[in-house]
Amino acid sequence: MHIPDGYLSPSTCAVLYAAAIAGWYSALKRLKRMLLSRVVPLISVFAAFSFVVMMFNLPLPGGTTGHALGVTISAIVLGPSGAVLAISIALAIQALFFGDGGISTLGANCFNMAIVASLVAYASYRLIAAGAAIGSKRRVAAAAIAGYLAVNAAALIAAIEFGIQPALFHDARGMPLYAPYPLGIAVPAMMIGHLTLAGAAEAAISAGLVAYLQAADPTLLRNTAGVLPATETASALMPAATTSLRRLWMAVALLMVLTPLGILAAGKAWGEWSPSELAMRQSAGQTASAAGDSVAPSAPPAGMQRLAKLWTAPFPAYAPSFVKSARFGYLLSAMFAVGILVLVSFAAQFWVQRRREVRHS
Amino acid sequence: MARAGFLTSTMLGFTRALARAMVSEQIARQAGLLQSLDPRVRVIGLFTMVLAVLLSRRIAVIVALFFVAVIIAILSRVGVGMLVKRVWLVVLGFTGVIAFPAIFLTPGDPVAAFAGGPLRITVQGVQTATLLIARVETAVTFTSLLVLCTPWTHVLKALRTFRLPQEAVMLLAMTHRYIFLLVETAGQMFESRQSRTVGLLKGAAGRRITARSAGVLLSKSIELSNEVYLAMQSRGFRGEIRILSDFHMRSWDYLGLAAFLAAGSLSAWVGR
């Protein structure tokens, strides 16, 4: 699947370099959240491992042998960002040092085999293995299917890249200038070998590796295992929860900004009246209508009036007395509330951690 | 049932890769035309030539560029015999198989017909196949010249000066270093497994051996990365990368760069 120089037009190479650069940038940005000193050796050694695994000859049914790509196990152990970088680095060294795969087509090869294959492998593995225990056989099957799908997705993209060449790049007489076959020939020709041998090789090595890791080193499978039972700790390799936590903080911030929208709502939430509001005609009407047109009391109950004086909120009606703007008052109240909740949550976390440490010591 | 041939072929693959790397390093150290140029000029110049090959639409221009590549190879003391074995025959075998059906499948003016007419060789088909083979052979020759005549450390230094992120350069450098260690480790694992294998192995057993060997190698790799991480920390690495760059362009290098750019531009213009 390594496309050599000369099969793709310069403009196709440029577009695929741009796509690959976007993928590399995104992956590098995500991984920079970890310590650089931790990322560099991990990705480097994993890239070297992927390079070596690509050289393994795997016996396949029918007496033939095939080569795996190693992208699926990278996506399962490192996650998509790590796999994109590790496989790209392995492909770059193959091209720049060993002369396998072109220099002009390095972007295309990385896009197909590192980016598309990693994402397909990761997504299909997560989908099929969702909720399965680390030692579950479903994870082995998920790895096999993910490997098969990843290699074939990469092959299909490569076939499309080949197949569009004659339509887009030909001379005045219609003679193709680069890869000569249209999609109708390029796609089946490329896919036959990958749907059989290459896909089977990647499926076999991915399933075998996951089965081996389940028995020998299950911690390596935890990074992309999704939600784990409370008794299982997350992998020390990658901070899997960082993304979801960041999204959560962004959602909280958005909700805080949107809190003044509450001002737009007409009327009052049913049942949340203050004694003075309950006395008002409109509220009385709403109460009566909700209560099946039974007669509303003419005055607030005495017990309610007495209890209402027990506690005065610091921000009554979501606006401290010193704030004149209702919108700003809403925002301030939201920030104050979120701040208190975060403090309480941190305090609870600290207390639980201390209890655990005391218990273990 | 099969002999443990996959173990031998994997080990042969490792040996071949190591041998190729050693030959490249040896050629890169020799005195020659490309070796005398600044690595940045080599990278830019040979990439320009690859681009010129891709941009040219005329077979004659691509063939001319092929001869330019051969002359550069001879002047850089890269053996033509090695290019034939390592590059041209390999590319011809691979691209030839892909290009051959185009002779029949490309619509155009028929030259010869077989099997009563439906199987026809067309002029456009022959030209398409020739163009593809010539283009790929020439482009891969230029790429191979870069790989053969530039030590890996120089390629990395050249990439640094092209504003490639330092993290990426560091990843490339470290990966290259550990590839050889892991190739050696994997080679030893396969060798020891082969020495314990008697008789025939079933296909499933062979697959299990390969997957488990890959698993052991993966565990060793992760362990190695942890050790490297600790070693980097103990040496005070805090994520800041400092690089020594001692390249100096001389007039010879500027001349070489100008020659590459002129040849590339001229070829692209004539071959448009």
C-alpha cells in the first residue's frame, strides 16, 4: 500500500500533504497535553515497534504469508493521536531512510495508513468492544474486525486516489499522465488483495496481540477501554480522561454564559412563588388553573410566611443587591454556584483520597 | 502444514534491512558529487528533481531526467549495478505488473488485435504504460540517491532548517535509533524460536508464534520507553529541545542549488 513517487499528480500529493499536516498538527497538539519528555520516548519507541512489526511475515490460510501494518495495535494501545504520529514517523523513516514509499507521496501514505487507518481502527474497536471487560473475548474479536476494516479503509482511500488520476490528469488526447486506471478498475484491483490477504494479516496480528496483552500485560489495553469499573485504574500511558474533562469544562462555561437567557422566560416557574408573588392575581390564577379550577387562597398561608423569613439568600432573585444589571447578576450567580460546587467536589475528592491512603498505609 | 519458513523469511527481512542501512551509510561517507554538497542542498535539489519528473508530461523529458539521475549517481560513486538490483528491477517488477494491463485497457488507436478483436493493444495504451514506468523509475532513482548519499543525521539536520517542528525531528531521530535495537531484539527472538522448532508447524501455530513474538516485543518496547523517559528526566530534560546546527553554505553549495533549480525548472517547462 506504500505508494511510490510517480503514481499521483503533484496537486494530489499537495492536497494529501495538507490533509496529513492537519492530522499531524491535531495529534501533536493533543499529545502536548502530556509531558513532552514522556511523549517523545513513548511515540518514538512505538514507531520503531510498528516499523519492525511491518516486517513480520505472518502465515496465512492457503500457505501464503502476509505483512501486517501494525496500525490497529497502535490505535488500541496509544489511542488515535498516538497512533497517527507513531505510524507517520515509521512511514517517514521508511521513505527517507530505507527508500520504501515515495517522498512526494509521503503525505498520501501517511493520510491513508496513519490517519484514516488509525481512526477507523480506533472507532471500530471502541464501538465493538464498548462495555466489554479487559479480558473479554469480545475485545479480541473487536481488534480483528478493527484491523480488517482499518486496512481495507486505507486501501479504499488509496484506490480512490489512484482512480481519480486519469479523469483529472490526462493530456489533450485523453492519455492518463499518472496512475492509468479509472475508479472502476482501480478500486476492485486494489481491494481484492486487501480484502483477502492484507486485511487477514492485520486482523490476525491485531487479535493475537490483544489476546497476548490480555494475558500478559492488560494495563496496556486500558487506555482505550472506555469506561472502566471503579476497581480498575486507568492506564498510565495516556491521560484518557483529559479530553472528556476538557469538554465538560467547556460545556459548563457555555451554560454559564447562557444563564441570562432565563430572563427572557415569561412568568414564574410553577410552585416556586414567594409569599408576595402568591398573593398576586396572576399567580393566583395560575395556581387555580393548575389545581383544577379550585379556589386559590386569598392570602399566603401563615406557615409559609413564617418559614420564608428563616433564610435570606446572599443573591436573592439571582442578583446581589449591589448589581444593577439583571444579566450580569445571572452570570455572577452562575459563576458563584459553579465555584462552590467545584470547591465542594475537590474537598470531597481530597477527603476520599486521604481516607484511601490512610487505609492502605 | 508448513515448515517454519516464515521465521526464516522474517529474519532474512531483518538482515536485508540492516544490510541496506549499512550500505547507505557507507555510500554516504564516500567522496562524491552529492556528498560534497550541503545536505540542505541535497534535500531541496533532489526533491526539486522529483517534482520536475512529476510535472513533466513528455516521455522524452522524463527519459532525459533519468539519464541526469544516472550521471549524478556515477559522479556520487553509487554503483549502477546496485541501482539496477536495488531500484530499477524492483520498480520494474512492481510498476510493470501494474502498467502492463494499461496497454490493452487504455482506449485509443489500435496497433494489434488478439483473440479475434476484443483484446487490442493501443498506441495510447503503450504510451501510458511507458510514461508510468519511466516516471516512477526516474522519481524513485532520485529519491534513492537522496537516501543513499545522505547520512540520516544530515537528513534530520536539513529537516530542522526547513522549520519542521522540533518535536517531530526528535521523534524521527529517536525512532531511527530504536528501530535497529528492536530489529536486533526481534531477530534474536525469531532465531531462538527457530532453533527450538523441529518438524512442521500448523498455520495457526505459526500465526500464534508471530503474534506472541510481536506481543513480547511490544511489552519490551513500552518498558524501553519508560527507561528512556527516566533516563531523559535524570539528565534534566524538561521538554525544551536545543539543537546544534553547524551547516554553512559555501559557493559550491549555492552553485549546486542553482544547478538543481535550473535543471528542475527547465525540465518542468519543456515537459509541460
